[in-house]
Amino acid sequence: MTINIKQFLQTFIDESTEMLQEMEGELLKIKAEKIDKESINKIFRVAHSIKSSSNIFNFKIMSALSHTVENYLDQVRENIKKLNKEEIEYLFSYVDCMRTMLLNIENNLPINEDAANKLNEFFRKLLKTPKDNDNFSNNYQSEKTIKENSFKILYYPNRQCFLQGQEPFRILNALAELGHLTVEIDMSDLPLFPMLDPTQCYLKWNLRLNGNIEKKSIEEVLAWTLDDDREIISIIDDEQGSEENPKNADTKISEFNPSSSKSIRVATDKIDNLMNIAGEFVILQSMLNQINKAFDKKQTENLIETIDKLEQNSLRLQDALLRVRMIPIEFAFTRFPRMVHDLAKQMGKEVELTLTGEKTELDRTIIEKIIDPLSHLIRNAIDHGIEMPAIRKKSGKNPVGHIKINSYQESGCVVIDIIDDGAGLNFEKIRQYAIQQGLKSESDKIDNDEIIKILSHPGFSTADSVTEISGRGVGMDVVYKNLSDIGGKLTVETKSGEGTKFQMRLPLTLAIMECQLIKVSNETYVIPLISFSEIIKIDMNELLLLDGMECYKLRDNYIKIIRLSKFFTKNSQKNSLKNKYLLIINDENKKSALCCDEVLWQQQVVIKSIEKNYQKINGITGATILGDGNPALVLDVQTIANFKNSEKIDLEQKINLSAQNISLNPAKLDNKFLDILSFLIAGREYGVDIHVVKEISICSSITPLPNVPSYVKGIINLRGMIIPVIDILECFSLGEITKDNKDHPIITVNIYSDNHIKTAGIIVDSVADTYHILSSHINKIPDDEEFEFKSYIQGLITINNKNIPILNMGHFIF
Amino acid sequence: MDCILEKDNVIVKFDKHLDMTSIQDAFIMLKKAFDYNKPILLQVNEITRLDTAGLQLLLSFYLAAHEKKITIQWEAPSAILVEIAKILNLYKLLKLSL
């Protein structure tokens, strides 16, 4: 058996990326402040570590460049070489170059060696130049005279150290470079040869190091070895005290370990799986609550107690899991100091960035989705907000512009403020743009509340010229949309000459949301609480028609009414709004209201994807499973508010056009034996490849979907998975299998297309038979045969003189 | 890697790499050689990449053979093997100098 070192490649990439981030942060510190020895040490450690680990994976260019950079940094530490602006910029280039190489490695792309070689050459030349320590005392304190020291080092690597890419011999080699090293090997843990696991490390070393050595230098070498607390290392400075018992060495670890918080890397799909289980827990508890309501309370005291405990436990589990997904927002923030540094340099501006609240935690998915919007806002602030130093000076401002990014939690949301002290937004230009685009009339005034809507208009730009940084008018609409997609909100406040503040308001997580349940035409729907501001019962006296639109007068504002019944059903009949409710929503600062029949209760819901097994549906974020086990649709309020009837596309046509080249199961068609499961619909027998059949169940309840072809009857809950259900009869325009869909068997099938597998159900009257046939016995439908739905049929098989169409399920779904 | 059974001994021929990428293969090969219960000649002259795991394997094997009174002979240890064995203080123990 051979160990595949590539399994550790992702860890190498992740760790190196994190280390480069740290290096960049330290370089920015050096730039902004005086050179600090600790920063140089940290930068050195990054180069050293990347050198060693890239060597393990045989990335020679990375290793060689890091080696040269490490040597150079070592000379900086030793006060031999200096670190000026130019060298700092080259170290930034090293970070960029490494990042690019890592990205290429991750994407299996070839590494561009030219950039790395050029950088390597630059640092090599630096190393060859004469010592410049004479000129290098202004901002780098020289070290005190080093005394002859002796250290005893107990180096007991943890068992996994080989698998973690650690190399004891390199550690010993590095220590030997510091002074005179005496090595004593401890083999007491080494098992008998046949019992050996060669991937584990059983050896330990007791070392003695003498020389003009600082304890810190040893710590630096050994710092690489510490990965977790199973690794025992102790250093005893003979001059400082007596030797310690190795058994007590654990106590020394914290003194030495640069990172006191322990962390583990967990793949997000594993966390997602745990989240699903936690979600099921919540659903189960909700189901038990419903069952409980139907029981005689006197007999069910224990049941109630158990439900309470289950509820507490499920909430605890859910909370704990949510915390696993939560990461500090500094994950996003750490890239901004460099970005600001580069952009300010490019623009000839001076900009200082302050980050606060970096420890505020958010769901990883949300953090990933806000990086681009945040970057865009910062770019805009530098390009359009912060003035040139001379202009700032003239207007009595500090020539150094200031951008502050502050993050904090408020009312169950995470808020991020992006504040600059620049010129503020140009109201007049914004107004002119709005008038040109017909968004506003000449007489309209624009206030802060309305600005965001204009800024988010596709193509908006007030820039006089297009720069590399911004001004193309592409961006703010995307920022706004990205934030809307994750249920976030963006607002802006600006004062001419004083600056601008953008505020993002984000949900803590996307996986579980606090929602309101409502009823429309006897179906239950779910609306995230973050999407609306209030609910009111309709007062018929406040209803009026404006420009043919149903409106409601609320506190002197006229609010457009959107009837959800109209959105979800094809029924255009307008029923009375008496006793109905309005959910008031702020849609791009223009208020509108969703009208529903009943307001139910609020609860946390686990949002599941419909897209995973079907397609994206306009106006629907996903689905959740209610306490009765039935799915309910979670509404995308922003899209519904902007939905116009004219936008309704011909979905039947779209689906027919998009369904191309999808086979039954491509792997099975090479004249091999196939098993066909047949079923009856309206007296006719149809078949599917049995390999795609997942299971057969009985249909209980189908939740209808809006704006989908009529043969897609809706979605069902298949043990926590949301799948669409197809009525084949209706697809072939042969009628409808059933009105209520209840108690019919549903054959669940997996549908293959390219790299996707989707799951869907077919409603049938009954399951008929199975047939074992050769794939060559599937006959194509003759070309001359007139059959409108030919593409939905893979072919025909003839059994007992009966032609049985074999369905091509992909055409129904993809 | 190869394990050849000769009349009087067993020859284990190592490839260029004796590190984590090939350690399991080497372990299996050495176990096979060990089971013949004959003097073993370790041809380690071609090794150009070695890590501590590789050396630990050789050490464990060497100690087990010694225990079982099986003679181990090194054939022209490569420079890297000698160097790493020296760093880890195993050079004398493995009798690489002989």
C-alpha cells in the first residue's frame, strides 16, 4: 500500500493561505508602524513553514523562493539587511505570487514559474549585496549581546507528526544550526517490527544544545512542531533554573504555543450533514407537539415532559451546531488592509483603514457571500469617496483619509458599517441620473432612503471616467442583489463633504431562520421575519385604487397590495380583502404589502433547497418541513414584490428547450441487460430503468409550486429531502391522474445529467411488473411517427405484443 | 522495491524514495524479507529521498533482525541515509559505518 500524500494537499493549501494572510497583516503593520521584531519573526516563520511544507509536496519553485525569502528575512532579523519600502513591496509580491501558485495548485492548473523566478532573483540579489547593518539602526533595535547558554530540550513529537507533514530530522537539523547539539534518542515506545505502523512516529529525542543561543531562537524552531497538546516539548535554560521532569512538560506548552485556542478543520459538508440532522430534530419535535395536541392531556403528562426535554435538547443541539458553522468576520476582513493599501497607492491617495468588531461571528456561507459586496463598497469609498490629499488639506481635512469597518450584533442580526470620511455622495449627479433614467421627475427630492434604490439601478455610475478600480457602473446593483439573496439589507447615509456610511444588516445564518407562517388559499407558506416590518389586519376603509392598483393607506403612506393568492394560483378572480392580513415589506425603500388569508404562528424553520432536485423557482427561497411532515414553501419576498405578470415565462417551453441529450442512465445502454420497472397510469403501462428507481411510497400530501408547468404537481417531503412530483399523464396532455393526488403510489427516481443527480417522484396508479431485457431491445420511436412528446420517451420495449414506453425522466426535470 | 531470495541470503533493493509516499510498500517488503529468516542484504545505495518515517522503519527492522539473530548488511548506504541517520543519532546504532 502506498500513502497518497495528495490527501494532505488541501490542508497544505488551506494552511499556507492562512499563513500568507498573517504575513500580509504583519507587512501592513510594518509599513504603518515601526519595524517590530515580533512581526519580522512572524513573517520569517511563514516563509520557513511554506518552504518546508511545499518541499514535502515537491513544489520546488515555491520551496526555492520561500527559502530565499526566509534567508533574506533571517538576515533582517540578524540586523544584517534592511527592510525598506521597496523590500516590503517585494514581500507583498511574494505573498501574491504564493497565493497565485496555491490557487493554481488547487485548480490543477500549471504554476507560472516566471513570476516566482523573478522574485527569487530579486531576493537573491539582495542577499548578495554587502551588509547594510550600519544604516539600519533607525527603526530596528539591535539585539543585546548573547551569552553562552545551554539548553535541554525534550522533543517528543506526537504520533501523527509524519502525517501532519512534520519532519523531526529537519527540526533537529535546524537546532543543530543554532549551536552544538547533542542528540539522545529514546526508542522505548517503538513497537516490535511486525506490530509497527510505519506512518506513526514512535521516536523521542532528548537534546542538549550549547552555544550563543537565545531561548527564543529555540522556541522559533520548535514552534513548528507544536500542533496539538499531545506533543510534549520542554526547554530548560540551565542558567535559569533546575531541570524539569519531562512528565511535567505539559505545563510548559502554553508558554510556548503561539496559539492558545485549539481548532480543528472540519469539511463543511460534514457540518451541513450535522445541520440536517439537527434540522430533523427540530421537525420531529414540532411533529410531536402536533401529536400531543390531539391527545388527552391527563394521560400524557410524561409525554409533555418528554417533549419539553426533546425541545430543549434539540435547541441545544441546533445552537451548538450553528456555532460550529460560525466563524469570526475577520475571515473576510483580513483581506481589506492589503486591498486598501494597494488601491490607495494606485490612486495616489492616503487612506487609513480601521477594523473593529472582527470577532463578531457569522455563518461561514454568509461571510463568503459578503466578501464581494464589502470589497466593492471599499473600492468605491477609495475611488469616489476619499479625496486626493491636496484637496482634503484644502478643505481643512486630514490629508489621510479614513475608512472604518465596524461589525456588531444587533437584534439577532449582524450589522456591518462601512464608513468613510470622504466627500460624500454627489446628490446632484445621482438626481440627474435618476431623472435621465426616468426613476425620478425633476420635481422629486432625493433623500438618504431613496439613494440606495438609485445606486442599485443597473448601470448606475457618477464617475466622470472609468478607472481600473470603479466607475463602470457595474457593481452596486450586484451588491444589492447579493445581499438580498442572503436575506440581508443595505442602507446608506451620506453628508456632502463629510463622508458616507453604508450599513449591511445580515442574518446570522442561512440554514435556520426565524419565520412567520401564513395561509393563502388553504396552503401554508413561510416568510422570514427579516423580510417584513409589520403585520396588520385589513381595515376596509383604508383600501383604495390608485392607477388601477390596489393600495392601502397606512399612516399617511400608500402601500401597494400584492395578493399572494394571485401569485400562487392561476385564479385571477379577486376576492374581497375583508378579514385578510397585510405583511408590510420595505422593497428598496418603496413600501408594498403581501396579502394573505390567515396569520399563523412564528417558528424557526430549516430551509431546504428545491433547486437541488428541481429548478430555481421565482419567488421561492426554498421549502421547509412543517410539524405535520408536509413541505411548505419559504417565500422570497423581494422577488415577489418585484414580480410582474409579464415576466412570467413560458415554463413549459423553457423546459422542453432545455432538456437536451439526457439519457435514461448512460452507463447502462451498451447492450447490457437492463431491468425495467413498469407501472400503470390510466390503464397504460410505462417503464423506467430499475437502476434509477430509489423507492416506491404512497403519496400523502403534495405542496403545490407556483409558476411551474402544470405536470409538476408540487413537492413532497421524502425523509427530509424535498423532491418534485410529476404527473406524466398531464405532461402528455392525456388528462390528470388525480385531483387530490392522495394515496397514489409515487415512484421515486434518480435522474442523471452531466454531473448532476436529481431525485423526483412520478405519481402512478399502480406498480405493474419488472422485465429483464437487453438494452438493444429498446426500440427507438420511428422517426415518421407523429408524437408530440417523443423526447420524453427513451424508447419502446415490446412485451407480450404490448409496446411499453420507457420514460426519459431527465426531460421532466432538467 | 524488490525482495530477492538468494541461496544464502535475501536481498532487499530499495528504490530512490524511502519516505511517507512509499513507506507502506517498504514495510510489506521488509516483512517479507524478515519472514525468510535468512541473512539480509539491504541495498540502500539508490536512496535519494528519505524522511524520519523511513529511517524509523529501517531502525525497527534492524532491531527486530538483531533480536532474531538475523544478520543485516548494508550495501553502500547513500549520502542522504548517512546524513539523516547522523542527525537523528542513529548512525552508530544502525552500524551504517561498517
